[in-house]
Amino acid sequence: MDIFGFSIQPGERLCRYIKVGELACFSDIRIPLLVARGKTAGPTLWLTGAVHGDELNGLWAMRRFFWDLDLEKLRGILVMTPLLNPLAFLAGNKVSQVDYLDMDQQFPGNPRGLYSERIPYIVFSELKQKADYVIDFHTLGHPYSATPYTVSKIVAGASEETIAKAFAMARVFGVYPNCRVDVASAKGELPGTTSGALDILCMQHNIPCFMAEMGGGGRWDDEAINIAYRGIKNVMLYLKMLDGEYQQPGRQLIITSRGFLRSNSGGLVRMAVNPGTFVKAGELLATVYSFWEELEQLKAEQDVFVIGTRFQPVVSSGDRLAFVGYEWQEMDWGNGNGE
Ligand SMILES: [Zn+2]
């Protein structure tokens, strides 16, 4: 078994940097790789993080999980590429300042392309050959707070089995809100859902994949980190990569339509709601103020589930105030997951 050309034996851990480019100041651009191989054979679960450079909680959960893992109990291989976008990470931003491209819209990448196209090419070329399952860690951007949630997609070209497995993995991850996005009908719902996203490319290669969205960006959120840690473990129990029974999730919210609510004014926002709550039609979501006026009251036009809210109070017209679910159903485990 080798990964990115590094060989790894049963019962070993491997930590290496992969060179993915060079800077004008003659330094290499590198991304970290962590691999743990169990003593017995099994599937390969690949975890990715920080394809958006300010989305940090997943990578700390990975780091903790990797060093806590008992290789005697691991079946198969756990691969982590926790930091896919080092220049955006350096800038503390979603995208890098070399090409301003959303790296999660560039998969499968281009070996002769821009910075944000080359890393997807290097990583995806290896991942598509080696991974049986993928979890892609994100957060909302650094101006937002959010309740942890998952996203699994229905992708044309993926088998029914792949779609069902990705959905089941997302639910076993264990958080209450789970977005289920039909890519064919979700065009324009969110940037990045329709092409070039890592999870969509994985699904098209019949590698079940979901996105774990772990709170807000640009800072540690220990609750989200702990949820991510338990989520990785429960998915591995579910995939029989660890001994023991996985914990069946309780009743979950399956969100099938979502969107952003935006400010129409420029000023200072005070949010009236918290992430992870239901808001009824007509209830106040946020108020935007100038220094002597109330400029705008944003009220829910229909019942919504609040996934994320603005954390950073300075807003211009068009800025996002909240990310909400519009349509959902509650589902018990055993319903619609092929179990
Ligand atoms: Zn992201």
C-alpha cells in the first residue's frame, strides 16, 4: 500500500508533507498528510478539510482523532488531508489571494492551471484511486456562527447505492440538521453546489461522500470540534472500521430547501435569533441600525430553521444575515437509509 508515493505497513502511522507548488520567495507550498493503517484489512476512509482556508474546526477534530486512534482496533486505512488550501489558510480567508478562486469549485483540477486548480488535481488524482468513503469538513465563513450540520447530495451519474450510503453516513455522523441537496434542482441555491465540488466529484466516481459543516469559521468552536470527533468515530463504527456498535442517531431534521437572507440596508446588525432554532413566519430575525435610526427589520416570510447567523455586525446591502432551511421533514433512523 502506498499513498502519494509513501509506503505504509499494517499497524503504522505516517505523517508527511506533500509538495503542491512553489512560491516566488523559493519556498515550497506543502499540505500535511496523515495516514493510519490498521493491522487488519478494511476500507479506506479519507477525511479532507480547509479547502476553504478559514474553516478550521474539522482539522482540529482530525488531529485529535488521529492521535487518539488505537491502531490495534482499526480495520482498514484512515487518510487525512486536513488542510487543502494553505495559501487561503495563511490569509485567514475562504479563498487565496493568488487567484481568488473557490477551490471547492475546481475539482477535479488541472495540473497546468492556477494555484487553486493544481491542488485539487494532485489530491483528487490520488483520492479517486484510494478512497472508499470521504468526509469533507467545512464550516460557514468567518463572519458567521452556525449549528453543526451535514450536507449530502443527490448527484446525476452516482449509483442509487452511493447516494443512499452517503446519506446514511451523513446521518450516522449524528447531528440534528442534515441537508439533502438534489443537485439537479438546487442550481443557484448556493454557490458551489453545481460543479467542481469535491463531494460531487466523489459521488460521480461512486465514492460515498458528505460534507460536515462544523460551526463558524476562523476560530475554534470546541463544541463543534467535539461533535466532529464523535461523528468521525461513529461513521467508522458504522463502516465496521472499528469494533463495536455504532450509535443510532435520534430523530433528525432533513432539510431539502435552503437559502440566504440578506440585508437590504447598510449599517450595524443585531440578530434576534440563534443558529439551531425554528422561527415562525412573521417573527423578527434581525434589525439593522444606523446611529440614529432603525433602518430595517428583517422578518421571516415563512417558517424557517436557522442554520447560521451573522456574527460580524458590520453589514452592507446584499450581505448575508442568515442561512436558513425552508423545507424539511423530521426522520427517524431506519427510515429512508437502507437499513
Ligand atoms: Zn467551506
